[in-house]
Amino acid sequence: MTSRERLIAAMNHQPVDRIPFDLGSTSITGIHVSCLHSLKVSLGLISPREPVKVINPFLMLGEVDEALRRRLDIDTIDLPTLGNSFGFENVNWKPWKLFDGTPVLVPEKFNTVPDMNGNILQYPKGDKSYRPSACMPNGGFYHDPLIRKKEVIESELTVENQTEEYTILQEENLRFYESEAERLFRDAQYGIIFRGVAGSNLSDIAHIPGCGLPDPKGIRDFEEWYISLLTKKEFIKDVFARMSEIALENLKLVFQAVGNKIQVIVISAADFGSQNGLFISQDLYRELFKPFHQRVNDWVHQHTTWKTFIHTCGSIYPLLPDLHEAGFDILNPVQISAACMDPVQLKDQFGKWFTFWGGGVNTQKTLPFGSPDEVREEVKYLIEVFGKNSGFVWNAVHNIQAKVPVENLKALFEAIQEYRTTF
């Protein structure tokens, strides 16, 4: 089987020669740049002084390049995008070092100059004439969004203001997707993953502050947004309706550009679960989110062969029937460390509905804090559980975070190679 054939078969719950393996095809299935660097050094792919690219400046994810993809036998690749969540393009790379000394390459407009406290501030569009929209604390590994609009100003509470960052794709973007999809489909045999279109990702909390907007208006504070799901329901419905209209138009344009050359599209990355239970009630999901999720997923299934992907962290067990009815094919990250997310129960009850894309290792405990042997044993167990009757793509529970010991990283990827053919 080629990687693409393997991925398609797994998603159709058909037999595969080995479990498909994803690393780095989306912003929620990647690896922190510091861990990527140490991994590539340990594998002899680069020297300790050689930098790696930061392809997601907000989450500080590293580029999984062709050399690593071949070395680890990864089956997926992303359809590249032109910009990032700060609103500037990943171009004209320049050298920089993380606080821990990791050598990296960052885009030209990525700010590398610390403030008086040693923090690294990022700016919308990379323009320092605007107020900073994110901060990497001195000694940190990630950017935290800066809330620039805490007070809700009623005159600014319009659908247009709240959806300012969601726009119809321009011709430049579409031609880029067209050429990149053609190149990847022709020259490689990987499964091609598209990170999604503006408008479909309802209520992704990372987008609420508007880190790429010079002057965000509307509801831009985390707490206020969650409260508004209850106190401003009709406004939220109008916002979601407008977002869905934009998403559907963008989906049509993308399909015209790339056709069925891609296999997977990320539709939603909003978290509906916490460590111990749902963020919102099932009734609220059904009222606010489900109709719009269903509308978008229905369009995809009626017009394409793409599989629809939802990322939602946490304890979401009670919501899984609704997510199935809303038309999602793929569930990620499968947070096995959360309450009521037992792997055996998930596979037995919902394995016929979903492809589990994740759940391959506990990134909260085992991977960062366990021994290499514990990492290996957990990987083996989870492949045995989720790989049964296919419908499983190996990926960690969310991105591989910073400060994972390199011995554990090596144990992780050695175990994947060893056990992905023995499920």
C-alpha cells in the first residue's frame, strides 16, 4: 500500500498493512520546535547547531520535512497555507534562538526583540505600530494571546465586527492551493490533509482574541465569549450563520481548485471538553453548534470524497453521538487522559462511527514524565486497542509539547515502527 492508499483504507474502516502515522499535517497534530530539533539531532538528520523552521509561530510548531517524514515512515502531509494566525506569511526566514537555546528559523515578520522584561511580543501583520497581540514570556516556549478588548462595547457588537477575520478566499490563495495540491498529488503518495477554510471553525477559543487583527472589535475576551454562549445566544447564532456562509463559499472555491486531490479537511478545532467533563451542555451544543456543523459537513459529503475532521480536547464522551450525527468522520485528539475517555470503551462503542486520529500516547503524563519503557508499553497497548478493525491513524494526544526527553521521543517513534504492523 502507498501512504495515501493506507490512509484512505483506514478511514473507510478497511484492512491496512500497517497503521497510518501522522505527524505534523495540522496545527493540532504536530511537534514543538524544540523537541523536533532534539529528535532530528538524535537521528543524525541535522547537526546540533543547524536550525529547524517554526511553521506555526503561535504554537511554535516545527516543520516536519521530507527527511524526517521518510525516516519515520510518516503517511501524511499538509496542503500548505500562505499565512499564519498573526496575519503575516511564513516567508523570508531568519535565524533566532528559543530561550532554551534551540536554533530555529522564523518568518521575517516574527519579532525576535525582547521587551524590557525579556518577553517576546508578536504583532498583528508583524507591524509594530499596532498593539502586540501575543506574548512569549521570558523563559517560555509558547505564545499567549493578549486580550486587547476586554470590555464589550455594544456599538461594536455586530456580526461584521465579530467575523472580521473570516473572509472569502482570494484568487492568489486559490491558485496556490491548486498548484500545491497538484504537486503533492502527482509527486508524492502521502495522504494530503487540508487545514480548513475560514468560517468553519466555530468558537475556536484561540481565534477569539483576533491575534492577526490590528484592532479587534466585538467579544474578544475568553471568559466573556463563553458567558455569551448563554447570555447572547441569538447574536452567537447570527455569528455562526455568517461564518457558515463564508465557510460554504470557501469550500466551493477550494473544491474547484483542488478537487479530490486532498483526503481530509479539518472542519472544527473548538474544544468542547475539559479534563473532567463537557465545557458546555449537550443541549447547548445541539442548539448553537450542531446545525451549522451539520450544514458544512453535509456539503462536504455531498460534493467531495473528503473526510471531515474535528479536534476537540477533553472529556467529550457524552457528546460523541451528536458529533457523529453532525457528520464528523474523524475524531482528534482522543484525550485518553480525560474522564470517561477509556480507550477500550471508545473503540467498542464508537469505533464503527469514527476514525480515531490520535490517542496514541498520553502527552500529559507518559510521554513527558514516564520512562522510555513506559512510553513503549503505552504505545503498544493503544495500537492494539485502537488499531483493531482499522479506523485508526496514529498520532499523539494533541501536539507533542516542549521539554519531552529525547530518550522518550526515540522510544516513542521506535515503538510506533515496531507495533504498527502487529495490531
